[in-house]
Amino acid sequence: MADITYDDVVKLAEQLQETDQDKLISHLRARQNVEKDQVAAPEPTREALIQELYDLRATGVFDNMESLYGKYANPNVPDVSEAEFHADLHLIASEWEQELDEFDPAQFSSSPNT
């Protein structure tokens, strides 16, 4: 779509006959009302979700469910301590800083003498 600004729309709308302006206003108001009616339901609260979980548990919905505990564990992952895990995460998260330090802006600048 072409880049149409608000001012362009106003100028064009002012050129319309009064009856057409009324139709345009009516159309826009009706569209606003439809959009307001289509507003999504409010998000459930934490308390409501917890209550729903308790209600489901009480009805036995989760009885006889197969547990997924350990089903997708990767036996090839080495055991690491929490400290080692966090150190590895920090290393990954700060790797970009080291790469930025290695960046030499002089190699990319063009000098007029070359």
C-alpha cells in the first residue's frame, strides 16, 4: 500500500460532499464499535488457574496418566555442577563482548591515501 499519511486522508475527506463525509464517519464509528466488541476475554488470574488445577485433580483427571519424567533425557549430556552450569551460561552470554573486543574498526575504514 502506498504511504498515505493522516494529513492526506484529512485533505481527501474534506473534499467529499457532506453526505459522503457523514457516510465515512458512520463507517469508521461502526468499525470502531465492532473492534471494541471483539476485544479478547481478560487473562485468567494466577489464583483462578491454580483453582482450576485443584478442581481437575479432585475430579481425577490426572489419575493413571503416564509420567514424562526422564522420557526425553539425553544420556550423553555430562553431569555438571550448578556452578559449572552457570559459568558456562555466563560464557555463552558474554561471548559477543569478546568478539566485539576483537573487532578492529581500522581494518574497515577506507583511507584517502589508498
